[in-house]
Amino acid sequence: MAFKELNLNTSLLKSLNEQGYSNPTSIQQQAIPHVLAGRDVFGCAQTGTGKTAAFVIPLLQLMQEEQRKTTLRTLIIAPTRELVLQITDTVRALARHTGLRFAPIFGGVPQHSQVQQIRAGLDILVATPGRLQDLMQQRLLSLNQIKYLVLDEADRMLDMGFVRDVKQIIAKLPANRQTLFFSATIPPDIRQLSASLLNNPVQVQVAAVSSAAPKIDQLIYHTEKKHKSALLLRLLASEELESAIVFTQMKHTADRLSRFLNESGVQAAPIHGNRSQGQREMALKNFKARKLRVLVATDIAARGIDIDKLGHVFNFDLPQVAETYVHRIGRTGRAGATGTALSFCSPEERPLLRDIEKLIKMKIPVVEDTTGFVEKPKNAPAKKQPAQKYRPQTRSHRNNSTKKRAVTY
């Protein structure tokens, strides 16, 4: 099927052609007709399958057909700054011939420029829940004209504790609206949330829930925690490995590992919640431009980062939540490409590995197991015998010695 068979208008087909897109992905084929028909949609597909365009394309067409003056009609909520920026990039690429105005808003940066964009007039707003609610409480933003609502990566919002904020925001929206709910996984809490927000929705689903992309080779290394840095450095020595994202559990681990790699001659930069927005954007920009070989990230980057031809992902630490593994490795093998996901598992992480394998319904092949192996240093010196402990003579001992000498002589 080609995009022109989905009854899209000329301006959208022109933008799609300029971006090199001729055929829709499976999720796009299923979702676009239902969105154009005005239905609420509950979409589920593994990461990297084109979910963003599946809702951006039809919403742009619906808004064009209304021929209304600039007024905020579409609200897209996403859990992280990176995902907000990625969605905005997609909107920018596809809306270039539509005349529609859009802007991203998120926390971590001054709000002045974002408020100026809102006051200038927008058709589409892409926002994180926290900053959106802040602006609403300051009465700098009104959502009473919203006609289209999109919740993207809803399961991630649930994991990050944004559900309460999202519900408060939605309570301020018109009841008569079209809602699109997209998620990569469908745990019970997500199904319950979608039931409270959607009106007689159409469910579109691609691939098994919580499955990894089939073109990603998944491998596991069993190793002690203290040996992980050296193992990563050894694997990065391969010339075939051009660039990689390395996921860690903690922010300080990402910083420490990034310093270690740079000191070892591997260009790397960390990206996590304690880095400023400017630092995060610069790290992503340099990584995409191949000025950095490695991006060391916490789970804030497990979704929302779209890197062309990223061949490798490392799980330096296994994630605490099994579903996060799917999103992490989904940074590679995108848009039908192949990729490799390499995970390090220490003895204390074995339960996490079992949860992951249960979720993805497969045993991850083991490359090597060095758990418990300690390499002996070469040319190790012979072990010295402990010196005899010095015991000072007591007065009685000296007296006894004297007496013995007196008797002897």
C-alpha cells in the first residue's frame, strides 16, 4: 500500500515524498483511516514502528479541512523532553506545506519563550505534563478549544508518575473531543486508564505486546559488576561498532562511565535528568553528527531518541522494569533496519534477566560467562612468608638468662 491510497491531501503527500516516505508502516495503515473517520483510537505497537506519524498525518489533514483561524485545537502530551522534541520534529517535517503553527513546551528551561509562542497563536501544542500544568495554573494557557488530544507513550507516563497530572489536565478539556491513545505496552493499569479516557475506541495493534523488534540480535554477557567497564571497553574496540547508546540505571553511573570512556580514548557524553536541556540537546546533536561515538544514558532516553542507523545498544545495567528493556533496545533496529542489543548481567541481576526473558518469551543467547572468574596477574611475585613477630624480653626472662649463664660459666 502507498500513502496516496489513504486519501491524503496534496500538501501531506508532498511532505511525505520530500521525506522519502512512500509506503506506510503497519501501524500507520491501520490507524490513519480510523483517525480520519473521527474515531477514538487505542494504538499499540513496538517502538520504532512509526507510531508518531500514525497520529500526526491524519490530524494535520483534519485540521486543514476545518479551515479555521489559528487557534489551539490539538494537544499532544508526551512524558519526556526528548520525546516532545522528536514529535515536534515529525510535525515540522510533515506540516511544512499546511500553514499550521506548532510549538513544543517542556520543563528544565525558562518559560518566557514558550509563553511568547503560545500568545502568538498555535494550532498544535506538544507538551510534557509538568510544564503544561504549570502554565495552566498560571493562567497563561487555555485548553478550552482543544478538539484533538493525543497521549503518546502512555505506559511511560504511568511509570514516571504522571497519571495524576494527566488526569487533571484532561479534566480541563472539552468533553466533546477526539482522543488518540498510543502505547508500546499494555499493562493492566494502561488498559484501565484508556477505558476511562476513550469513547468507543478502535484498537490497532502491531506485533505482540511487549515484544522486541524481530531484526534486533539480543545477546547477554554474564560478568561481575566490577568488570563491566572493562568489558564494555573491550567490545567497543571492535571497528564494526561505529556508535552505540549505553544504558545505565543511575545518573552517577552514567557520569562515571562517560568519564572512564573518554579517559580511555572513546568519545562519550552522558544524558540524564540532572543534565541541563542545553547539555542534553548538545549531546544528542553531537551523537547524531557522529562527533560522539557513545551516548551514556539513563532510562530518560529509553524512548524519544530516534537515531538513524544506530547499530548497537548496550544494557550496562539491566532495567528494574522488564518493559523498559524493550524500549531501550528499540533504539536500534528501527524502521526495518537491523541492530544488536548487548546486555551485561551481574549475579545480583539474574532475577531481572528472568523477568525480561519471561516478558519477551525467549531465552537471550549467552555470549560468555565470566562470573566468578578472577584473572591472575602475570609474573606475580612469590608469596612472602610472614616475618616472625618480635617479642621483647621481659625482666624475668633476662634474669633467667643471666642465671643460666652464671651457672654455665
